[in-house]
Amino acid sequence: MAAITVRLDSVVDWPGFARAVRALRAEGVAPECVRWRVDGDDGGTPDLFEAGDVRRAGAMSGDAAMSLPRTFVDAAREVFLHADPRRLPLIHRLAARIADDARAWADPLHEDRLQFERLHREVRREIHKMHAFVRFTRVEVPELAEDGEDAARDGVASAASVRHVAWFEPVHHVLEAAAPFFARRFATMRWAILTPRASVEWDGRALSFGPGARQEDAPAADAGEALWLAYYRSIFNPARVKVAMMKKEMPVRFWKNLPEAATVPELLAQAPRREQRMVDDGGVARTRRRGQLEATETTTAPTGVPMSLDGLARQAARCRDCPGADSATQTVFGEGELGARVMLVGEQPGDQEDLRGKPFQGPAGQLLRGAIAERGWPSSALYLTNAVKHFHHELRGKRRIHKTPGQREAMACLHWLEAEIEALRPRAIVALGATAVRSLLGSDVAVTANEGRWLPRPDGTPVLVCLHPAAILRAEPSRQASMRQRWMASLAQADRYVMERVDEPGVAPA
């Protein structure tokens, strides 16, 4: 069959694309015989090798039915917004396969499905980043004041002569998909978002889309930006700086259009000095209790020597920083001697731990303590604690059901865990479960894929990745024996640390 070229009116001409796909299927045209072109897009201009049979998508007969799952159609509508020109033949191929065999959509490992999912994730991420990183600048527009009386009567805007304008440079064609969010979020404002490919304006009633703009068309900074920068500087915490994570959540390509990004290099350069100054000044910690802020002891003694474990436990007993702390009976701090060589870190206290005030008291704790006894580890060599210090749960009748702590809870308790490590200075740490691994290593490390492996912390302390004993208890009975055997083999990796058979402390065994 001769090749066919199908031209779309724009990069967001989804109706034309869908119409053309249906028409081509009705004609029996295979996807590999179709070349897609988009007016105004890169590569959308005619070339010498363009096929002789050129069709306009909007003029094609798209009345033929094509049965496709709604989940695929919704995802394809967003993949269509990707900037990769290969997205169009990809969607066409996948739609044809699914129409021929509905089971094709259930095959997650097919090459086309994998590529489709990757493009879908990138478009969704771009929409999310646009929602997060658009910064509006206030602009006075005197000619709009003529509409002020009508606007006020309609209850649309309180200052019709003011418009808020933003400049943004998305990688993909997501402006139309992202704009409704801003219409809902800033419903009473007049605003406009300018991008190189297209623009959108909200007049308080409806969205209007137009051609692209130049960055020079965007307004210069106003007084509000200076106020925002002052606020951003004041909340910047040098002790919490994680550059890799910051760049992951706020990619560098967005920095040039974010006013606060201009201050980031300076703040990062100052971070070590500011952090040291916070330590030198005593860093009075403040914890929330009964709706009021009350000063507590510092986490570092005036001499710069880490506070004792008893002192940390007294501080932590008053802590209400993490969500749900008020519903717990008490803070459950670590247990062990200051000279302990190995720290074992679990997830959070359970029901029994919350009532008794000691870690690893419930069924999972008994399994761990049994394993410790079986290995012959002396209690004086061990320090047992949890990444999260309060029992997070939900009530079902009179029962308190364990609720897995999230990143928010883990981050709220992280400074207590780090203080324990600083006070103890263990030779090695055993991380029991995903929450402990994430808190200790600062990233999502798959426990099952790394079980029994040593991974280094930033300070050089080796961390042994293990299952949490609760995972063994929750497993199917037929799997529990093999999981326990594997778990015990992982724990055995720490023998030389616990039993003081270490030639060079701080170096993980080969």
C-alpha cells in the first residue's frame, strides 16, 4: 500500500488525530503506512519526500467506530501532548493493536507499551511542574479599568485594571492541559501565561488561547517578587539541604524563570557557615505541644559534644512534631547502652511498644529478639530504635490498627534518629524495612533487591539492608520459613561488628 501523509492543524489537534485514526482503520490502512505531520510543529513543514497522498485530518471521515478502553484513550490524550514526534505513530500503532486484540492493553512489557508509559509519565510530570513553578507578576493595565464596573457587578474581579502575567517554558505541549488548574486556583484574578508556543488568558469568565510569545513580552519583576525572595531566604534551612533531591524536584531547567532560584547558589554556598553558626549558637529546638511552642533543651551540649542518650530521650518525650503524635500514648525512644557497637533501626513503635515505652515489644519485636538470642549477640553491643518515634494508627472499633508511616512522619522524626547516631557513633547499622532504609540512606532503596547488602551512609557508616520482622509475620505461612531463613542469613552479615571481629571499624565486610 502506498504511503499516506496525514496533516494535523496543530500540536493539540487531538480531535483531528482521533478522527484520522478511525478513518484510516475503516480504510484498512496499516499504521506503518502512515506519516504524521503537524502544522507549525518542528518537522511539520513539507519536505521533498512527503508522500503524494496528503490528507488533512479534519477533513477525513471519522464516523467509523473503534472500540478502545477508556483508560487507554485518556492516557493517549496526554501522550499526544509530548514533544517527541514519534508519539503519533506510537499511539496509532498501539491503538490498532488494542482494537485487534483487547488483551494487548494488558501487556505491560511490550516495547510500545513501555515507551507509551514513559511518555505518559513525562507529560504528567511536566503538567505537575507547570502547576508548581509558574510565577505571576502583577501588571497595571489602565485600559482594563473601563471594564471594572461590569466585572465588579459580575463578582469576577475586585481590581479590573490589574492583570497577573507569567512566563513559562514547558518542554511539552501542556499549556491547554494545565490551564484549567489556574482558572480554578485563581478564579477571581485576571491572568495570562505566556509560553514560546502558545499563550492563555483568563478574564474571570473563560480561558482564551492564543499564539506564542517572546520572553521580552513578559513583565519585569515587581515589588511582590522582592517580598517573596525575602520570605524564601528567611525559611531556607541550611541543615536540611539535599542538593540532589532539590534538583530532582525542581529541575535546573526551570531555575532561570524562578525568582527564588537566583538565590539558591548563594544560599547553598552559605549553608555550611549558617549550619555551623546554628550549632554554635546552641540551636534552641522548639517543639509543638498543646497548641503552644515551648522551648526545650538543645540537641547539642554547649561544648559541642553530642548530648547523652538520656538527654535526647528526655527531649523526645516532649516532641509533638510528627502528625499523629498527640494520638500516641508516648514517645518511644531507643534502648541500649552508649557503648553499643551496632544499631538496629526499625519502622515505628507498635501497639505494645506504645503502651510499654520500649522498642520491639510486640510480635515482630519478639521475633527480632529471638533472632538476637539465637545468634548469641550480647545486649551490651546493641542499640534498638525506630525511625519514627510515635505509634501511628487508625481506630477500628476499640482496636488500634498499625498504619505505615509516610515520608512526612519519617522526616519529622529524622533529627531524633540522626541525634541518636551522633551520640552513639555505631560501627554499623542494621536497617529493618523500607522506612528505616529511607531514613538512614536518604533515598528509596528497594529492600528485597538489596536484602543482605551493605550500603554506605553519607558519613561512611555501613548500613545492612534487611527485611522488617513484621514482613515475615505478614507473609503467607508457606513462605515464612524461607523468608526467616533468608532474614537470618542477612543478620549474620553483622556478626563481625557485634562480636568485635572488625579489623577496621567503619569498613563494611567484603
